[in-house]
Amino acid sequence: DGEGCTYLAKSTSSGKTKRVYVRLRLAVAQVYLEPLEKLQRTLGGKLNGPYLHPGPNRQPHYQWNATGVEALTALERMWPYLSTNKKEQAQPKINEWQANRKVARKVNQYA
């Protein structure tokens, strides 16, 4: 179990017709850039940072992110190496994201 997480980023469109958009996201944050660069070379995604936080004993940190299909592909490649806990955290997010995509496709089909 590491510094990473799987989550759903939800946003609502502006305008008269409000639509909720759901994006599957992966994030890994840490102080050392080198492992995140290796993660990016292996799985794609984007690197951000350094992020600076005020306060004593706070070090700058970097973050690796993957979104949508890229996040799903990264999860599929990592799956055999994930802990049971991380799999249990990720699977409901994957399921909800995939279900939301199916609904969005049906709505767009009739638009």
C-alpha cells in the first residue's frame, strides 16, 4: 500500500442542461520525483509539481496523475501487483465510471 489513490472526479456542466461528468482518476504523490518519472514512463499519465506547502517539516512534493481510459489501462497493468486493499478501493470506482460511460453513450446516441 503506497501513497496512491483511485477516485472519481465529478463535475457539472454549465448552462441550461446540467450534466454530471465522471472521470476515473489515479494519483500518486511523493517527495521524490524519480519514482514518479519511472511510473510515467511505464504507465503514461502526467507529472505535476513541485507543490510547496507552508509549515514546519513540510517538503515539496510531486504528483503523478492518469485520467479516464489512461487510468483504466494503468490499473489493468498494475492489477496483479496491487494489494487486496487497493483492489477493493479501486473496483467500485471502476464499476461506477464504466456504468456512467454507458449511460452517457446512450444519451448521446439519441441526441
